Amino acid sequence: MVDMTGTRTTYADIAFGPRVRARQEQVGAHLRITPPGDEPFRFDPRDRALIRSSDLFFLSTVTESGWPYVQHRGGPPGFVHVIDERTLAFPDFPGNQQFVTTGNLDHDGRVCLFFVDFPTRRRLKVFGTAHTSEDADLIAAVRDLGDSEIRSRIERVVVVAVTDVDVNCTSHIRPRWDRAAVDERIDLYRADIARLQARIAELEAAT
């Protein structure tokens, strides 16, 4: 995001306050931080691919009491749409009717979306400003997933104007695979076994 003075707001501006920077300097961590540059933020193609393939992420908002509030959001792969190089949108499915997230956004639009690709152990933190929309065309757009569409009732859409992202290290993320990925790998072994069994049967028949 670029403010009225033309200055870009970066991840460091968001996350590195004076006390954080003091901690970094104590251990020399500040020397390992690469300046982000002055160019306006744009999604890296790898980030776009991660977001578009995700079937879950964690959403952090700010409560009116000043506390962070984190919620799991899930849906079919692709339910988070990359609208353009600096905008995301995702459906707000019916929940427990507490309206904590939507109420928080009415008060303070600052959000962080945390994506994890467990097989590759890549994680992505997306910071931005969000608002909700009940626009029918936008709801239709996020419902569309190409060959399929979201069947659940969609009450509204959350639109995120992205400020910056951070791709953190992969340490301590245990690789995980969903059932579809496991079945795909197992099917390869099953096919190999079937070919071997057929070959064994041919050799036995020839003796």
C-alpha cells in the first residue's frame, strides 16, 4: 500500500515497532532483513498460486476491546479469489451467528490472513484492510470456481485491499497431505502392483 505521500507501507512498518527492532538489534537479526524497496506491492506468482489452491486459512481481526481475534476459514480450493495484484475476496459463509469478525471489520478493517501449504511447508502472511460487501455481482463472482461452484449460502463477501505480505520460514511446519493427495499417490502404487501382477501371470502361463 502507498499512502498520500507516496511512501509504501511494508511488513516491517506493520510488524517492527521500536521494541521489536531493539530485540532484533540485540542479536544482530536486523542485519538479515532485506529492505523491501519502494515499488508498490504486487503479488508474487507463487503467492497467487498458494492462495488460489488453499482450502483454508486463518483470519485475524481486531476487537473493539483491542484484543486480536483469530478465526479459521475454510472452503473448496479456490474459494479465496485473487481479484487483482493487490485485492483478495472470499465468501463469508454462515457461521455461529456471533458476527465477531464482521463486527470487528465494521470497527477496524485491519486484518491478517495466514495461509499454509502443508506439503511444501510454505506459509504466507497477508496484511491488509478489509470490508464486507453484499453486492450480488461480487457474490456471484466468488461463488464461481471454474468447473464447479460453491453450493453453500453466501451472505456476504469480504474484500481485502492488501498492504503487504511476508513469506516466513518453513521451520516447525510438519508436512501434511489431504485425502485426495494421498489417494492419488496410492493409485500410482496400485497401478504398478497391477502391472506387476499381470506380468507375473504372463510368466506363469508361459511355463
